[in-house]
Amino acid sequence: MPKLPDHPATPPLIEVRIGDLHVIIQRLPVPLLTFLTTLAGSVGASLWFSR
């Protein structure tokens, strides 16, 4: 059986290094981003129209 070629590793989307803290995000969490955007819009509209 022939060996398949190795695929190079994809670089991370976001890599943050602050002192001993090392955070890597491999892919964008779309459902989380959608939830946070909706939440921010709702809070912003509530604050805007409550004036």
C-alpha cells in the first residue's frame, strides 16, 4: 500500500504569550463568537433605549 504524503501542520489562528501563560486558538469558535455578538448587541440596545 502506498504511503500518503504528510500534510504540513497549519499555523494557529491566534497565539498569545504573556509570561508563563501560553494560549493557542487553532480555529475560530463560530458559535461562541455568534453568542457573544448577540449578547453584546442586546445589552447595548437595552442601554441605548433605556435612556
